[in-house]
Amino acid sequence: MREFLVEITTTIPEGTEPAEVDRRRAAEAVRAKELAAAGNLLRLWRPVGELRSIGVWRAGHEDELHEKVLGTLPLRSWMTLTVTPLESHPNDPGKADAAG
């Protein structure tokens, strides 16, 4: 599985009923837990003072990430995504095969 840095900005369409926003947000929380349990969502942050998220996600390839992972998010139609494929850096202190 490959890892991807994903930046997500969610913009709620003008005129959307608050109940619809609440319903989708609740469903989004459930789906995020499912994707984390499946190993697709590794970490998720929200920069202080910003209405966007930055996360590390995992999928077999980028098309799979878009179609079978991010595409299943209940808020996806309101999201703008920036996806960056990642690879391990030789100096990564968290690298599994680092000498200890």
C-alpha cells in the first residue's frame, strides 16, 4: 500500500439546510472510523485557525485512493482535494527498518 498526503478543503454550498450538513458530518465521522480501521486513514490534522484538513492516507494506488477511499466520504461532493504521493525518506526517524 502506498501513502498519500491529502489536503482537504470542505465548502458547504450556499443554501444547504443545516440538518443536511449535520447528517453528512455525522456520516463522515462514521466513515472516517471505518477507513481508519481498514488501514486507509492513518493520521488526520486540522491546522490551527483553518477550515481544512491534512491527512496521511493509504491505498494500493492513487486511482484506488480517489475511487474507493476518498470517493466514499459523505462530504466528498463538497471537498476540494490536493493529493501528493509519498515515499519514505532515508533519514525518516520513524522508518521501520531504521537501525536502533
